[in-house]
Amino acid sequence: MKSESKTTETHIHSAVLIGVINKKQNEVLAFEYLDELTFLAQTYGVETKKVFTQKLEKPDKATFIGKGKLSDVKVFVKEHKIEVVIFDDELSPSQQRNLEKELGVKILDRTTLILEIFSQRAQTAHAKTQVQLAQYQYLLPRLTGMWTHLERQRGGTGTRGGAGEKEIETDRRIARDKIAQLKEDLKIIDKQMATQRKNRGEFVRVALVGYTNVGKSTIMNMISKSEVFAENKLFATLDTTVRKVTLDNLFFLLSDTVGFIRKLPTQLVESFKSTLDELREADVLLHVVDISHPNFEDHIAVVRQTLIDIGAGDKETILIFNKIDAFQYVKKEEDDLTPMTRENLSLDELKKTWMSTLDHQSLFISAKEKDNIEEFKKIIYEVVKRIHIKRFPYNNLLY
């Protein structure tokens, strides 16, 4: 038992987070993003020791932040033996190199951190291939001799350049070859996935979509009576899970997809094309929202924009406000000078808020506490039945 505990013990690395305040990102928004970056770091297995912010009209071309702030960070990193510094914004290759040289520790930006988390979470060959492709595409312009070890994976074929070929060019060529190979691998996988979707026949298809960590997997487990991995971490699952669900006398397919996030790397969106096809080909989307999160309105906007970006913005959508057991409604007093207060609202009161008057049908549930689940099932049943009758009008007598 002692040997087991040693093997499962993991080292929590220490980190410093850095964000900027500017015209596009005021102080409130900057700290919202940094709160999310803290959660991302925690998911990655990193403990945040300090958060630095700086007001900047535009990032420094060499080090992103100014010399004075960089000096402060350097002192803190050295005194507290910090192992990684994470920036909330994307760094250029030269900025990253300069920062690593100046601070002497690992430097990550938000995009790299998300890619690292995806790499940790990838379980299947499909997810691993998608993540690898995104990583190579992002890191290609940032190559500084870090990929030479890949040459040994080419089966001893050696390099195609002359003896004087620059190491960096060799690395870039190896990376480009790897990207080309991964794209070919994904084409094969995508065809297989497309065949699987086609083989599902004329089943009505419902897809869960939402910001990361909103409870989609919990809802999937609840309604399909299955055991999909669910965890209070960002991107707990990357692979799309599809289950056949029965409500009364009606069958349909329910899929759980990867969660979205602000500043989601474009490389990931492109690499996860076949996974996102589940959303594009669905008959109806269940947009799950964590109503207990203070920034849930922003999360709704991010998901809607991402759906538009991938060509699924016009899908019939039902807004599922989840986690009502943990929700407290912000209510303004008539006097603007009075601070905002928070008070719990009943289910009936929730139905009278602005959230129930949005352009999509909406309902309020707690998947964890099983609150209002019967209404949830009833609404899903009616929507699926309507689509099924339209598709199979000769089966009308069944309902």
C-alpha cells in the first residue's frame, strides 16, 4: 500500500499568473479572465501563488509587460522558487523566448495552457490525434530547437538536407511532416466518425452543448442512466459520448460534446472538426448554462458565438439553466447607491426573470439534486416527438 501511495502522489507546481488591463479589457474583465485562468491552472495541476496585473496601452514587443513589472515578477519568481509563469494573453514566439531567458522558468500563455490540458485529458486515439495536430500547428512558428528529438522517430531515414542544413529548418520540416501526417490520420478518423453518424439511421439527434464545467456530463448520466465521466474540472472529457435514450415510448440519441471556453484556441476548433460535427448534424441543441456562475451571461454569449463560428448557430436550441440549487439572484434596490444584494429565488420566481424571456425556450433544473427533472424530460419529449412526427408522419398513431 505504501508503494501505491508513492506512485499516485503528484507534485503541485507553483505558478504566477499575469494579465493586462487596457481599453478592450477593463480591470473587472481582466480579473474575471484571471479567475478563469486560475481554474485552468488548477485543472492543469498548478497552484497559483500570485497574480500580477499591469495597465498597458499596448503590449511590449519584446516581453509583453513593461520592464518595471517584469522586474517585480522576476524578484517574486526567484524568492518563491516559482516554476511556471502563465500569461492570460497569447505571446509571440519572440516574447516567449525573451521571457524564458529573463525569468529562467517555463513560460505558458493561455492558448498553450489550454492545449496542455487537452493533451492531459485526451484518452482515445481520436482525441490524442486532434490535440497533437493543434499543438503542432500552434508551436510550429515557435520552434527553437525543441523538436530535434522527433527526427529519431522517422525510422532512421535521416534528414533530406545537406550537412549544413540549419537545425531550426530541420525542426520545422519535421514538424510540417508531422502536421501533414496527423491531418491524413484525422481524415481517416473523420470518415469513420461520419460513417458511425450515418449508421445511426433516422434517429432524432439531441446534443448537449455549453461552456466547460456546466454539468453536461451529469445531465447525460441522469437522462441516459449511463456512467459518463464527470468531474469538477475544466474539460473533464474531450471525446463525444453518444447514448440511446428512451423517454416513455420514444427513442432518440443524446450526445455530450467538449465544453467551450473564452479565447478557445482556433487550432483546437479546427482540429476538433469531426467532434463538433455532432453539433452541426444534431436536430436540437440543449445549451446547458451554469446559472450559479457569476459570469454565466458571458458564457452564454461565448457558446452562441462559437456555434455561429462552426456553422451551428441556426439550430433549434433549448436553454437549460443548471445548478439552480447553488444560484443566488442579483437584485438591484431602487436606490442606485445601495449595494447589490443576493437572494435565493424559488423555481416559480426564476421563471419570471429575464432569463425565461430569451429568444430560446428555457427551463431551470438542478441535475445534481434532481430538481425540476420531470419538466426537463417533458420538454425534451415534446421536442423530440415533434421532430419524429415530422420525419415519420405515418407513425402519428403511436403518440
